Amino acid sequence: MKRMAAVLSLLLCFCAANAQSSGIQKASAYIKVSIPGMIIRDENGNDIKPEPIIERFIYLECRSAGKPSIDSVFYNGILFIASITETGKTIVDVGVKKKNGLPVKLSSKKGNHIWKIELQQSTGKPLPHELVKNIIIKGMLDKKKFCYTVHTETELSTPDRY
């Protein structure tokens, strides 16, 4: 009887763990911040501080060959509009980390696909270019809803803009 109860509880744990799988293996969030290099002046000759150009994007690695459908992406509770494209590569050169100058490369496991989600803030006050630690991605993959949380965002270096 004890053995049967142990096997049954193990089976329930296995089923519960499988029910939560979304097909997303991992996700990585990145930010690029660039500031135009030329000083802009108004009609009175006063300097106008240039606004930084912020580019945010996420790479998803999925088991499925089907395209994920992204319903919403929230950065610290602020809604972003997402557009998704398949990279078509098993190794993706993302960029160079601003913190240490090391290249960032993503490689997928055999049979997995890498997708790039490009983001634009929908409305409201622009999100500051600080690193975000609470990114929630909601959508569907293989007719199953998923909610995936990314806890870190990596800042990449950008070339100077003029």
C-alpha cells in the first residue's frame, strides 16, 4: 500500500510538472541605448539635450517549429507592443556587452528554434533606460497559453550616431 501511494504521488508530481511546460526553453532580454552625437540648438542658440534612442528586444528559444504568438510583454508593468521574427539560425550574434566588452552569442539546442521579439512601448511616459528585472511575456505556442518571466536584461554597446 505504501509503495502504491509513493508511485501515485510521483506520478501526480510528474503530471503537474508537465502541465506547466510552455515549449519555451529560455529567453534573454537586451537593451541598446544610443544618443545622437551632434548638439542640437534652438532658434535662440540654446543647447537642446538629445533624447536617447532606446531599443529593446528579447530572444526566445522554443522547442516547437511553430511561430509563437505574443499577446503582451510587460516591463515592470508597462505594456510593450511586440513583433516576432524567426532568426533562422542556430547561433545568433546578439552584440557586445557594454559592461565588459564580451560578445554575446546565443546557440540553440538541436531541434530548437530562436525567435526575436522586437518591442515598442505602447503609450505613456517612456520607460527609463535602466535595466529592468521583471519582464513578463504572455502568448500562445502550439495552441497552449504561456506566461514566461525574464529576470535580467543585458545592456549592449552601440556605435556612435551622428
